[in-house]
Amino acid sequence: MSLPFRVKPDACEVSVGGVLMQMQKGREVVIAYVSRGLSAAEKNYSPTEREALGAVYCCKQWRHYMCRGAAYVITDHKPNLAMSDRKVANKRVHNWALELQEYGLTFVHKAGKEHVDADAVSRQPQPPPSLPVSIDSGVPLCRHYNQPAGGSKEIRSGMAAALASVQAGVSLLQVERGFLDRVREELPRDPSLKDHFKYFAEGVLLQEAKKAKQILLEESAFEKRGGLLYKYKGRGTERKEQLVVPEACRKTVLVMNHNHQLGGHPGVNRLTEKTLLHFWWPGLRADAREWVASCRECRERLKPKVKRVPQTVPVPPHPWHTLGIDVSGPFPTSRRGNRFMLIVIDHFRKDVETFARLELPAHVVA
């Protein structure tokens, strides 16, 4: 603990982080790592502000180390060297420099290519590649799904086991021709879709004027193809094709997008968005809300909101009725030989009285 510490902060557009190190026996030894994501407001900070925020965040996290002796902040952002003498024009960074004043830090610049250890904890993660989707079936498929194992070098080199695991887990959801056949079979007798199907498939319009008018207004948005009904959303390059799903087949779609191991148990909004990419039916959002609420795994992970009775602090009726007393110390011996401080607070007026003493045993305080 007597050796100086080295804080290496770093920041990117979405997160800040850093590494705490120390020179021991001629080499740098890692003591701790730390990182966190940026809030929506913090993402609007300038690069200088984000780098300064990273330094402040790291020093606050490791305050118990920083207060014990000399410490260095090694940064790859040269403008932040001005924080050491607080000659900073930016008001926010200037305030942070004042916060760091208590640590007695020395700021040192280091080139970015030599700052890779801190880069690793603050760098934006690469998003996972999206799985291609079969428009005809609407089910996400692995790139080599349904291909012979011997026909691909990637599968032969190690993907076969992973794909076999995925295929075993999604046996319920693998849309073979049986799923589309079931959709064709259920569409004509689905109570919420049979009127649409009759008109778009057979040209039969309802006699009831209100429902007939609604179907005619939606005429350009639907198309029957191959015994299936599709709904179109958007225009031009953003035009999306959604398979209309009857009630009997909706559970399969919700399981695929929520419960499946590639689904990730999303919330109501995300589940609705994922489903609407390739499927549609009336009341989809309400069904998604009900499905998420009934998911056992989601309920187990959900933190319960415990309602507690608010703890009210009684107001004293007059000054010096209720006192708060505490002892602080030992401090370095004063010129009068005192080492402890007795602190008394009047809860009515919020006044603070302090009394210096050499010793404060219990009977003296009483």
C-alpha cells in the first residue's frame, strides 16, 4: 500500500472504464478493473468530458487506494493534463478537477497505442451478428441450417456441434412445411381473420357495412399468395412483408421470439417489435403483454416491488429536547493536548456544537 498507484482511465461513446495498477518488482501489476455504461445525457458529452468523467469515476471507485499516498492518472487524452493544475476552460471538467484535488493526483500522458489495457474495459462491444430470416416461414435460421454437414468447411471445423444443439432446442419452432400448412388450414376458420380471408381469397365481402368498409380500407395492405395471407407495412425500400398468423399458430410464434434460447426473454415492447418484423395478427401487442406477464422465467428474475411504510422522523417540541451525540477521533494531538471531538446536534434547530477533549470515555460523554 506504500507504493504509488496508477489509474488508467479511458472512455468511448457508450462507456467509461479503467485499470488500477501498481509497479511491483519492476513490472506493472493489475489490482482492479472497473467500467460502466454512459447515461443518455453522458453520451452527449464531448470526448474531453467523457475522458475526464472516466478519470473521476475510476478515482471515486478506488478512493480507498487513492487517499493512501501518491497516485498517477495515466491518460491518452492530452487535454486532460490540465486537470492537474485546474486550468480548464470547460466548466464541467473544471468542477471535476476540483473534486480530484483531494487525491493529489499527477496526470501523465501516454500514447493511445500504448493504452490498450484500459481500452479493453471501455470499448464499445461488437453487436452479435443477426441471423438471416426466411421470409416464407418467418423463422430465424442459422446460416448453414438444413445444409449437409459435409458440405461446409465451417460446419466441419467446429460448428456442427453448436448447430446440432440449436436444432435440438428449437425442434418445436423449426418451421418445416407443416407450420405453413397449418396456417393455411387455420386461416379460413379463424374468427378474427376469416372475414379478411374470405374477401382477399374468394372476393366475398361481408353484408355488414361497418366491417365491409374497414376491410375495403385495408385492401391495399393485404395480399393472398400460395394459400397464405400477407400484410404489407411501409413504403418503398422500407416495405415489410408480414405473415398473417391465425390464433391457433400464435403460440408457436411467441415461443420462438420470447422463450426460445435465441429469443432472450424480451419485454413487451421488444417482443412486439421482433414479432412485427415478420408476423402480424389483430391484438398482437395485447397478446405479447399477456405472454410476458405469464412467463415463469421472467417472473422469477423480476425484482419484486416491496411497499414499505415511510419512516417519519418525529419533530421535537422545543430546542434541546432531542439531541444527537457522537464521538469523532482520534485526531493528531492539538496544542492543548486534545485528541477527540464530542459532536452534539440539536434536532430542533439543527445546531451543531463541538467539544474538544483529551479522552472521551463513556462516563464523560454521559
